Amino acid sequence: MSPARLFLDGGPPKDEPGIMKTKRSGTGRNLVLFIGLLGIVLLGTGAAAPLPPSRQARVALVVGEVSIDGKPADIGMTLGSKARVETGKNSRCDIVFGGGNAISFGQDDIASIDFATAAIGVRLDRGGVTAVLKKLEKIVGKAAFDISTPQATAAVRGTSFCVWSSENQTYVCACNGRVHFQDAMGGNRLDLAASHHDGRIFTKEGSRITVVPAGVLHHDDASVQSVAKDIGYAIDWTKIDD
């Protein structure tokens, strides 16, 4: 018996002896072509895998003018793996995730949030953010919740804190818990622990960034507790939240 032979040019020559020719199906060729093209399209888009339930976020509160990814925000709206949040004057948007974590974006905010990275991150270009994070560890493990501004970065593993950003300054506060802060250049590293507010101001001065102690600015007990209310939590201001 002659060995099998593979022809790549559409079939054997017409005068090739001992070879049975079969009719090729046009429908089959089209189906294979369609599946191949579909695979190329899916690979080309780089579509992200769905987020696990613990990282899926929804809007819990909307006050005033709020947009998420350029669309008006509504209570109950779900967020994708990345989102851009913008608020107007006297406006606010609270987002909850993971069954025990809440982030509140204050008025005149421009911020981006990324739920897909190992350490869930917020980039705050302008405005203020208050967060109460009670079930963060089960989501990020040994990573942290990171929030960055043009002047400073905060890394949190479960606590209540606030950050406000303007053109040249960033105000940070460990409201109830432990927070690691550093400036945008990696200097001025601080580990703050407080049961009742401990704030700092980072200021960009030319090519360097300075940091000084600060009191309670932009927020108070009631405003932080209003965020904690989103997840049914009451802050105990007499002890450090670990």
C-alpha cells in the first residue's frame, strides 16, 4: 500500500493515479473561515475577563450631578473593571463593593478607579474621596487599596480615611485605622495610626514635596460615618480600627 500523501494546493493533480478525489463543501469552508476570523477578533480586542463577584461594584448613593464613564449615574448602576467618576458642585457619589467596603466621591471630583489590579486603585486628579474599608483583605489578600494624587499616595489594608487633592496640595487623614502615606516621589513616608483623625498636608514646592501636620480639614465625624452607613457599619471613635 502506498503511503498517505498530503496536498496543500487544493488536491492531487488530475492525472495522479490511485487517489480518490472528494468534493469539498463550500459551507464547511465558510464555517471554518468564520470561526478563524472570530478568534482573531476576540484576541485582537483584548476583552477583559469578568470580575469576580467580590470585586463587582455598584452605586449606592447619588447626590447632584454625577457621571460614570460619561453617563449619568443612577443608584444600583454596576461598574466595569475600570471607571471614571466625575461630580459637580454640591454633588456626591458613593460606591460599594465586596460586601463591606464603601468609597465616597465628593463634589467637583475627577477620579478613576480600577478594580482589576491586585491592589484596587483610585487615581484622584481633583476633589475628595472618603473610604471605609471593612472587608478588603478577602478581596486583595496581601495587596492593598491604593489611592494616588499628583502629590501623594496612600496604601490601605482596611480602615477609614480621607484624601483631598488640589493643584499643588494633597490633604490626607487617617480617620480611624492605619494608613501608609508617601509623596509622589517615594519620599516623606508616613505610617499613621489613629482612632480619631490624624491629618497631613503634602505640598509641591518646585521640584520637591513637603509634608506638615494638619488638623481635621474638609470632613468631620458625621461625613465619615455617613459613608460607613452605606455598608451598615458604625465607627468606634475610641479605638484604632485594625
